[in-house]
Amino acid sequence: MHDFSPANLLRNYERLVREAWEEGTLEQLYDGLSTIVKRLVPQGSQALRIAVATGVVYGALALVQVAHTRFFSPESWDRSKVMKLVKERGGDALIMMPHRYRNDREVVLAALDDDGSALELASEELRGDRQVVLFAVTREGGGGALEFASEALRGDREVVLAAVKEDGLSLVHASEELQRNRAVVLAACKCDGRILEELGPALRNDREVVLTAVRSSAAAIRFASVALRTEKGFMKAAIEANEIVRKFITKEFAEELQSEARGPGKF
């Protein structure tokens, strides 16, 4: 006969937690907990099932706290298992790490190598470490990591340049000064022209900046200044830079450009 007493269920749950940690996976923990909940909810009236289920929810939360205290406390973490978990699961593994490992340079760099955006989960100290942040923003998907860098590093020209070359839209997380820096802006526009929408009026009226933006994203022409969008010479240059720009100008303007063209050509 099976023992479904609360004490035995607690022992089973703690065993599941321990095994899940030793195996490096939490899927079996979720499956095991689901089984335990089903055992606790008897067949009977709807009111009874709801009452028992409500108790199970609160009980499960308590069990999680007990299990975390006993098995997931910092003292119980083994470094070799931590490194193995990071290599297997990448940046997401930092979610379940205690602070001392999220502040461990080797562990965090291993996590960032898989996903630069995991910088969000690193300690505040490492998010202010220039080499760690530079490493993060140059990894796959790491351009967005700039958002989680320290304020000082979001004002570091080299760090921001590295980030916007990976993800042009990350410019919005740079310091205000660097958001106005023409070289940084050009690098961001080259990577993703959509960033033009976030720039100030002067830059949206800068011919080189706008042309750089439309080369990577024709839709960026919508965010150019009115002066440039109504200048025929500039619009011809924009269409030459990216033929798809034609889709974002009025039919009348397109016909006007074509009528003014001399000899055979695109216009």
C-alpha cells in the first residue's frame, strides 16, 4: 500500500529536488511535483477538490522554500557542477546561481560566451567590469547587453561602438553624449537603420547618416527630416542606395522624379 501522508510526500519532494540537482535538470522535479499534487487531490465534490488544491498550492510553496534552504543554499553548490551546468545550459544557468557564482568572473564569462545578454544576470560588480562587458556585447545576441552595463560603461565609446556594431538598436542604451556622437551613430545606422527613428533632429537631417541608415533598412527613410524627404536630389540618392525606398514615397513624387530624369535610367 502506498503511503501518501504529508510527511512521506515531503520526503519524496526533497528527494526529487536532490536528484534534479545531481542530474543537472529540473524537468523531473516538475513532473514529480505534478504527480504528488494529483495524489493529494481526491475524487469527490468540486468544493472538496478546490479546497484541497488550494492547500496544495500553499504547501508546494512551503516545500519549495524548504528544499531551496536544504539543497540550493550557497554552501551546497559545487564549483565543478556549476561550470558543467553553465556549459550545458549557457547563460540561462545564471538564473539559479547564488550571488557568489554570479560574481565569479570565470563562471560569468563562460555563461556570456553562449549568450551575451546573460550579462543581465551577472553581479553588479561584473556589470561594471569593462572587459566582461566588452566580451558580452561582442557575443552572439550580445549587443543588447549594453542595457545592463554600468552607467559608466554605457558612456564608454569603445564599449558602445562594439555594442552598436552587433546591434544598432542598442544605441538607445548608450549615454546621451554618445547618442549624439556622429561616428557612433553611423556605426549603429550601418548595422540597423531603424535606429534613425531614435535620433535627434540634427542627425535625422544629416545626409550621410540617413543614407547609411537606408542602406540597411529602406523603411528608415520615413524618419529622415522633412527637408531631406522633400529634396529631389537627396531622394534620388536614397533610391540609388536602396531601391526599396521607392515603396516609401508617394506615387506623385515618384512620377515627378521620373519625369525630371534625363535620358534612360531608373527614374
